[in-house]
Amino acid sequence: MGLEAPADKTQTPLGESSLQSFYLDLKNNSNSIVDYHSYRKKGCYTSSVLVEKTIDLLVCRRLKLKGQNWSRPGDDNLLLFRQMMLNDQWQNYWPGQKTA
């Protein structure tokens, strides 16, 4: 990133310590900072919108209905079936089973 320590010594003590702290944080964590611009150029998603929508479809629309109470095992089983239905995997779960 080409980071250099700030050279401006005319700042107030609070500003200088804040700037030094910011610089050290950037320097120490530069390998963890995500370059969203390059990811977007590659066509990668840089948003959590898909994950949030999946959570809404799987969890919220069923488990948060008025008057619903669920246990953890019940939640897990229901989410498994909802996931199979949304991914068109229902038939794969019941191979060779005849429906009424």
C-alpha cells in the first residue's frame, strides 16, 4: 500500500496520536483489508444481500410467524425441509417413494 508514517508534527496531541494509531492499524492489518474494487472487476459479489435473502427465505418467513414456538431440533428439521424445497431437492430426498 506504500504506507509511510505521518510526518506532520503540527497537529494537536490528540490528532497526532489518533493519526499514528490509524497508521499503525493500517500497517499491521493491510493484508486483511479487502480490495472490493478488484473483486467487483472480477465479477465477484461483495455484498451480503444473497445470504440475507436466503436467511429470510429459510428462517424468518416460517419460524417468525405469529404464535409460533419452536425447539432447536424442530427448527433444524424444518430448515432442512425448507432448504430441500427451495433447492428443488425434495425428490432426491425421497427416492423411490410413492406419493398418495
